[in-house]
Amino acid sequence: MWGFQQPPPPAASDDPAVDADLCGKAAAVVSDPDIPGSLSALQSELAKIPIAEKAALAHAQGLKPEIFNDDHVLQFLWAEKFEAAPAAKRLVRYWSERFKLFGPDKFVLPLTLKGALKDDSLALSRGYVQLLADSDTAGRAVLYLDWSSHEPSIGYSQESMQRVFWYMAHVALENPKILETGVVLVIYPQEARLDQFDHSLWNTIADSCRYSLPISWRATHIVHPNRFFSIIHPVFMASLPQDVQDRVVVHSGTKMKVLANLLRYCLPWEKIPSEIGGCLDIEFDLWLSERMAKEDQERLEKPSSTSSSSLVFSSVLNPVESRNNSTSDSSNAGNPLEGRALGLLSQLIQSGQSSSLPNPVASAAPPLPPIQTNSFAGIDSNQLFLDLVHSSNPGQSNNAHGSDKRDDNSKQPAKGPKSIIKSGRKSDPRMDAAVEAKINDPDLSLVDALRQGGFVFPNIDDTNAPQYTVVDSDNVKITQRKNQLLRRLRSMKKKS
């Protein structure tokens, strides 16, 4: 197919399940699960967990009971192959981490662009993490991370970028098949600087994948590592538990060699981005606009609900605790868990008590205790939001067994950025003119090039205004325009 010999398959992992996950072959497929029995077992396991550890879950259930339906619970059962005990722990940890990450004001809001993500437009605009439009040939969702797009110095926090990752993971889960097939991460570090490798951010993302998010993480592929990665790679791998190291595959060498290796892992060239040698152009701006329209439509069509439809959450508190607190909760008869959970949250925040529930007051980012000992160390319109997040596309080899899984190209609900195979795209003529001006005069500043291209920045001459607050006549920040221009220049340089 490629005009050269296919690489031999790698040695199998000591864990057959890991080997099967890498190659896209489900080793332990849960066929015909006992849904009612599993829900009942998970309810029993939840009752065993101390209330101090599940206070965030109880508080969320009191605030938004409509969230906690059977579909929500089943996501965690699928992630743990219908083992009730680990599924209950994952569910509790998920809501504790969601409380820490989004804060008490937003943690029960819908994970949408205008909901819980309404304050994360800057981190979202970077394109650091994107959901590819198509699953791989094993039917797994592919999350693409471009390390060179991470620039926290422009004004967003690590937590904001982590919230973006959570959002993309939940968009992937809108395809019900992903609950069974799982998720694959593809990391592109080639154009990243050493300071753009954020070890802390990666650890928090990895912890979320392993312990909190209702996804089955199958593998991570690091494609075309640069020179500095060879320096940090031993340290990077040594910091990971063995079960994680087994799922990390580094692909280096020529473009054809890397493409052949990825093919062994169910990632053919037509399903991977052009930045790493594939033929998938990512239209992130287009995806954002389509995604927002979809979320707006769903919000209009979704009927209001005020009660939970799952019996699993009929008593998140232990039965004894529920009886002991029946009097104090009488004022919250509609939501009997609300008063008890709020009391625990208040006590934990005031006393700084150590618990799996994070303390948003005592610490900006308190650590969650590991489940396993070996853990990782007001937007009023669509156009305004799109202006805020407007950005252009982010600009030791191991091999694997081939997969017998068929390519699943069936239509699914808005899984990721729209992809175009080797086709042109319409671009802003002003940006085209800015690129031409910069090429013709390399000494020209980015701002002057943008001005020559036709962009107008009314407040740029205001000495009292920081440049990162300056917007053009389309209400797009100057930092975003400069970023677009840099990416276009870099893309043209690579093509030449």
C-alpha cells in the first residue's frame, strides 16, 4: 500500500488487555450487560463510600437532580467494564474533581460552550486539544493534542485548559459507541518549545482519564518528537506508572515510517491531521460555529426536568446517615440530600479537613487523593463568543499488530472538527494580504502586517490599554490575529 515493507509487529505486552487496547482489539468486551443488576450493585457500592468523600456528588444531586439519570450512571459502568465498586469510586471522584475544577458556581452547569465553558474562550481558542471528526478504524474517538499551541502566558490558567479537555472528552461521549470502544490520545510535540511542555497539565489530564472521566483510555501516541523530547522522555516515562507506560507509544523516523506505524494502531493516514503527515485538515473555527449552533438547538428542544430518573441516587447518603439527618433536612423536603451535603461542604471549607472533596477556598488547586497508590505525581450571542474564540488551525518507534476491526464511518452527532481531505479552504482575504506583506518585508512587525492587510484596531494607540485587551473592528483580540498570522506563515514555510 505504501510502497515499502510493512514494519513487524511489536512484542506483546505482559498484560493482554493492554496489548489488545493498543491494537484496537477489545480483550474483554462486555456483551449483554445486566443493566438493572449493575445499577443496583453500583447503588450498594455508593452506600459504602463515606459521605465526606461523596459530598460533591450529593450536593450536585440536590442542585440538579435531572443530571443524574441512568444514562449518566451507565457511562461510569462502561468505563469500568461494569464492575460496580470501581465505577462507584470513579463516579464520586468525577464529581469531586468537577467541583474543584469548575467551582461551586459552574460545576452543575451543562458542559457546553455557553454553560460551564463560558469563561474559557481563550484556552479553547488555542486548539491545544481537538476532537478529530472521525473515529479510528477500531471505532475509538481520537483526541489530538498539539503541545505547541499551549501558551498560558497570554492569560489563561492551567485549570482553564483542563476544563477544555473535559469538554472535548464529553463531546466524544455523545457518540454512544465510544463508551464501549474508548478514546485514543495523539500528541504532536514536534514544534513545541521546551517551556510549552507542561508536565503538571499533562499529569492532571492523565489523572482525569485514568480515574475521573467516564471514558476508557486505550492508548497515547506521541508522534514526531523533537530534540528536546529525547531529553525529557526518560524522565517523562519514569514518572508514569507501569500500566500507563505500557500504553504510551512514541513514533519517530521518516514520515512514511511513522504513517506505517500508526496504521498498525488503527490510525490510517486519512484519519490523522496533516500536521503529523496525514491528510486531515482541521477546520476548528467551523467546528466551533457548528458546535455552538447544535448546542443552542438542543437547549431549545430539551424539556425542563426537576427530578432524577435513576434509583441509584435515591439515597447518596448512607441509610443510617439519612435517618439521623431526617430532622435537619426537613426544610429541604424536595431535595433531602441538599442540607446535609451543603453542611459537609461548609465544614470542609472552614476547617480545611483533608478529604477527597477539594477545598476551593483553602487552595486554588488542592490535590485529590489517589484511588491507587501509584498515581501521577453571560455571553449574549453566538457571534460574540465565536469572536472571542476565533483562531486558525494549530499548527523510538513502536509498531503494532494490524486490526481486524472494520472502519466505522457512520454518521454520529457532532463529534469533532469538520475534516477535509486534501482540499482547499476559504480564508480571510485580509489575512492573505497580511501574510503577503510579511513575506515581502520580513522586518515588518506582525501588527503592521495585519494593518497593511486591512485589519483595523481602533484602540491600539491607546497607551493606557494593554495590548492583549485590544480588539479589531470585528471584536477579535489582536493576540488572536497575531497568532493566526504566525500559523499561516509557519504553514507556508513548511510547504515550501
